[in-house]
Amino acid sequence: MADQNIVIVEANDKKGRAAFVDLGREFASREPHFVPQLRSEQLELVNPAKNPFFEHADVQLFIARREGKPVGRISAHIDHLALELPREQGMGPGTGLFGYFDAEDEGVASALLARAEEWLRSRGMTRVLGPISLSIWEEPGLLVTGQDHPPMIMMGHHPAHYARWIEQAGFSKAKRLLTYDLDVQQEFPPLIRRIVKSGERNERIHVRKVDKSKWDEEVETILHILNDAWSKNWGFIPFTEAEIAQAGKKLKPIIHEDLNMIAELDGKPVAFMLTFPDINRPLKEIGGKLLPFGWFKLLRWLKKPKQADMRVPLMGVLKELHNSRLASQLAFMMISEIRDVAATKYKARRGEIGWILDDNQGMKAIADAIDSRVNREYVVYEKAL
């Protein structure tokens, strides 16, 4: 029976969005391994004037209250680019989304999910996927294993019981997303080293660092490869020009040229790999606050992120090379170069690769070949409306 004391209100204006973000921060702080994020960044993500995702999406934020006290939140959204995609790629016609899910208890969770479903159904949606907060390129999925260690940069972190509440509401697993943990100080197996050496002798192949002096061009190159390489992947939604511009602006401060690679074949860029130092470490030290001195500590760390763990959030090889030995060789060459730099120059101890779709056999084989292991699992759920 529904709890009649739960009232769900819309959070549309500036004050409502701030309350929505602050409620999420309060829930996050309850987790043993949480890392406080920058509030200003979180506010931008839900601000239609700041996040270009809103240019192709309808979004509604909800806050649940019980006896006047905020006890949960959720977003319901429709990405119109996702509606145009083939259904077999995960989205497609009639697919709405929910995200930013937090709840005090199962009663609140049930009420929030029902309200999001109602909002989507009233706009013609016949199916819902989530949690995806807000874009598939931001925080896809619910963390179901891996709560025993802190999240890395740009990764969600959720209590284990959320999965049970979502499943109790009639949702089933649509897709699993994996991250792999790698000991950066450990040499790669002999076979991988031979593959890398063979590639280095191939005059057609050139693996180079990104060049921040022509950053806008490099971003265009990387996202061109990404849009091509991932175009048939589950959940893929192409970046818009506005999203490309914003991504370039936001990523530039955390980009170190020698940790990010573009591979060329006969002079043509065909593959890339991005690696970010784990900014969550200094964020935890400053409590997610830039004032009064947090900004100085953060900038100093970004300039010289010594002993920083690393995350590889994105890599891709042009579709024309998929399922070829060359694709794997290029991947191993970029990973090897980045591992060497991370281990020696930045004194990194561990790295994390992901997200990787659970049915992406090629990427899983690469992760297994370099002796990495699954350390987190995220799930995207679905339900017919």
C-alpha cells in the first residue's frame, strides 16, 4: 500500500534544482567510501542553460517529501536523439529514462519510480531505462558491486540496497557495465610485450600523444573516432556539436598530453585512448569545496598529480578495423605507452578501465590479456510501461 505521507514535488526552478543537488549530496555522504564532488559542477549538470543535453532532451526533476522532510529524488527524461536509434541498440522509439535515484526507504523508492513512470507514460513512452543520470555519457547504471572502495573520477557510487528496491518495482536487468582494475606497476605478460614491439616496428603505425596546443582539433579527431567506433554499441548516442565543445572545455584542465594517445595508420587517426588522473583523491582532501583554499590545492594537484591512480574512461578504434588483429595491437600499444608513463612519471599504483559492456568480447579480451580484473559492476534496468 502506498504511503499517503509521501508527497512528490517538481523541482524546476533554480531553488528547486539546488535542493535536488543538495539532497543527492546528503545521500552520498552517508556512504562509507563516498567522495564529495564539486557542487558547482553538479548544479551545471541539471541546469538547462549550462548543460547542452537539454537541447535534445525533456527533463523533469522530482523530490519526495514525507511530513515536509526531503526523503528522496529522481529524474525522468526523454532524450530525443535516443528515440531515433534502432531498438536493438538499447534505446529506440518509446524509450524514456530515469536517473539521479536516491531514496530513504523502499516506500519512497516505489513512489519515486512510479512518479517517473507516470511522467514518461503521459508523454507517450512505452518503456523506461535507468538509472542514467542524465546523459548516457555522464553516469550510466547503478553500482551493484564494488561499494567496498572509493569511486574514481566521473563514476557513480550507490548503496547496494538500491538494486533490490528497483527490482521490487518490476525492473529487470537490461545491460551490465564493467570496470577493470589494473596493477599499473606490474609489467604486461610477455605475449602482450611482443605484440607491442611488433607494432612499434611497423612503419605504417604511429602512436602519438595528444597535442593541447591544438586542443580543439584533437577533440574533433577523438570524438569523430568515438562516434564511428561506438556507433553500433548498446546505448550509444552521438555527441552533438554543442556537447563536443563543452566536453573539450571541461576535459582540458585534467588532460596530460603523455597520458592520452591517438594512433595513426598511414598518417590517418584511427584509434584513441583517454586517461584521467583520479581527481577524486584531492576532492576528498578538500571536502569537495573550492573555498577558501580548496581551489589552490586542486589546481596544484592537477598540474602535478603525483602518485595518482588513473582511469581510462574512453577508447575506440574506427569501425573499419573492428574484429582485426590490428585493432587489438593498436589498443595494446596505447595501453602500454600510457601504463609506462603512469607508472614512472606519475608513480601511479593502479588504473581502472571502463565502463565496458558485458557483451563486448573484444574489450573484455583485451582487459583479460593485461591481467586486469573486474572490480565494479553497474546495471542499467528496464521496464515496460
